[in-house]
Amino acid sequence: METFSTPMEALMERLRGQSSRPVGPQPSTSERELLELLESHADHETEALHAYEELAGGSRDEHVRYVAGLLLADERRHHELLAEMVNRVRGDVEWRPVEPSVPYLGVSHDRSGLLDVTAQLMDIERDDLRRIRVAKRRLRRQRYHSLLSLVADILEFDTRKHLHILAFLRAAA
């Protein structure tokens, strides 16, 4: 049996079961357009996912399989994130929870603790960024002769992404 987190969700679900027409406010044009955009993007991600799977599994070159595997992992994650975005917007449009979904931004229960831990993590990430830059300088001569330089670039991008995410958490706290 399905459980609902609020009485309103339970009521809406009961009304949906009794009606052949949509229940709740109809989605705005911008909501429908956003949902269509995200669904279209998810379809394209699926195509890219299949192409990367073929490249990662089909190449005879170890370095190509390695790099394609890195891209495949990112594409799988992108596919999951897009599906969660689609579910969130679809749930908003249809007035019903659709899971898994990007959660709503809420108020932090421990703002002070969150600010402390994000500050610590940002210091760690900044230190990682400095270390990665040192490694990249040492790898400069190998730029197009080794995958080490590419992997160092990926580590730098990821570290910058982590700093961006942590800055968002701090600002939203």
C-alpha cells in the first residue's frame, strides 16, 4: 500500500482515482516547456550513453577504452540526474510525488554545523586544487604523450565542481 507524506497528497491521489480529468491546477506553459526540454535532453543523453558504451566496450585500444569508461561513468550520472530532474518537474506539474526526484530546497536543521563542515571541506578542496596544479605543472611535458595529464585535468574540474557545490550549500544554509 502506498503511503503519502501529507494529507494533501493523499487527498489529491484519491481525487485522481475518482476522476477521468486532471486533478489540481493545470501546468503553466513554462512548466510544460521545461518538462519537454528535460525529457528531450534525457533522450539525447540516452543516445550518448549507448555510444559511449559501444566505444568503451568495442575499442581494441586500452587507452580509448579507459577514456571512454571515464566518459561513460559521467554520462550514466548525467542520465540519473536528468531523470531525477524530469521526475521533480513531472511531480510538480502532476501534483504527485515521482521518485527518484531532486528534493526541494529546505531549511537546514543545523545551519551552524553545516557552515562549519562546509568551511572545512572547502579548505580541503582548495588544498587538493593546489596539489593538483603542482602535479599538472610537472606533467606539462607529457601533455599529449600520457593520460596522466588528462586525469589531472579531470581531477581539477571535479575539485572545482566540489567547491561550487559546497559554496551553494553554504549560501543556501
